[in-house]
Amino acid sequence: MVKANAMRAWWLAARPPSLPASIGPVLVGSALAAREGSFSLPVFLATLGAAVLLQIGANYANDVFDYLKGADRDRLGPLRVTQSGLLSVRQMLVGTTTVFVLAALIGIYLVTVGGWPILAVGALAILCAVAYTAGPLPLAYHGLGDLFAFLFFGVIAVTGTYYLQTATLTWLAIVASLPNACLATCIIAVNNLRDIDTDRLAKKRTLAVRIGDRLTRVEYAVLMLAAYLVPLALLVAGASDNEWLWLPLASAPVAIILTRDLWRTPRSPALNPILGRTARLDLIFSALFAVALLLS
């Protein structure tokens, strides 16, 4: 029973509802590579494993360092295992280190494939994942969390995956990374919207704290719209000669309902399901976008 409870605590700390944010970009980047006949299954699996481990490591680090900074008092979000006492600070620090070491071990293989650019990106990803809530200038505490999500769960994740399999970087890969960047930032926006009051008390100056409730909801709506405009822009620009790039629009009704629900939901634990649904939409959109890119 004790072992089962410990495993459950580690699983909770990984925040499984948010993990689709690290899977979607790998699907899109790999689809772009396969479109050019450069798909590699071992590289795909290694990239996927490293991406998920990096996100879990970041979630573990957030759990323990938010607790140490006092940002988890009167929490409205899902259970935090350090704050609740399910795992000790020492256990969380050891777990965080272990997960990042595992990601780095996979990264060694990826560096042999992609060279020094992948080494630089991997090292920066681990550094920023820890610095999100730790260190002298924690990103989330200075309003940089949204930018971090946009870059690392969108632009860098998609283009890095594509580069690993093609050894090139194209304008199409950069543009195709933008929906993931927007949707990942939507996830952060919901999280920070929910926590505006507690974050303000903890002097955690997230972007939501800085711009307020209403503009954070506007941010979510604008980013959601932008994600769906990208495949349409590619179609209009002639990146494809058929209509398959319309495929991601099949998930648009979900996006519309999510945006409506966000506007109707007050800052409360009721926002937690919207966060999870936004992460699932990220994965659904990515899968449809990946198929569209392959077929086009």
C-alpha cells in the first residue's frame, strides 16, 4: 500500500493532464520530416521520450520550488504533492534530478544524430525547465512563463524534432510550429488565470497577474484563434496543393466551446477541467495537423 501510494504521488506530481503539450509538437515535427521522406522511428521515439521526460521534470521542479517559495498556499489548482506532504522536499528534488538525468541520457543519442545544435537546445531546455520556478530569476515569477511555453512547447519542440530527422530547418517548419506554440501558451494562460489571487499574494508576477483577469481571457481567445489560422494561411500561401490542410478545422468546435467555457468560468477550481481539456485539444489538433501535413 505504501509503495502504491508513493507511485500515485509521483504520477500526480507529473501532472498527466498537461503531458499532451509535449507529445503534440513531436507528432507535427515528425510529420514534416516524413513528408520529405526523412522519418526515423528510433529518432522519433527518442525525441518523444526526451520531450515527455523534460515536461515531467519541469512539473516536478515546479511542485517543489513553488512550495519552497510559498506559492501553494490556499491552492485552487490540482493537488501538489510537496505541499500536501505526500512526498518530501528531498524526495522531490531527487526525483526531479533523476528525471532530468534520464532525459539527458536519451539526449546523448539525439546529440549523436543532430550534433551540437541539439546539445545546446537540450541543455537550454533543462536549464529553463528548472529556472521556470527556481533560481535567482524564476521565469514564472517574472511574467515569462507564457514566453517559455510558446518557445519550448511550440517553436523549439517542432523545429527541433524536424531538424533531428532532416538536418535542415525550413520556413514551413517554423510556421507549422506556431499552432503548438499558441495552444501550449493557452494551457499556461488557464493555469495562471486560476491562480491570479494566490500568485499575487506570493509575489509571483505571472503575465496573468500583470495584465489581469479579462486580458488573460483575451490572450487565451486570441491564441486559440491564431492556432487555427496557421493551417489556413499555409493553404492560402500555397504550401499545399490540396485541401488536406483544412483537416485541423475539424477540432474547431472543441476550441470554440473551450473558449466560451473559459469566459463563463470564474477564477476557481472550476478552471482545472478547462486546463486539461485545452491540453487534450493541443494533442487532437496536433494529430490532425500531422495527418494533414503528411497527406499534403
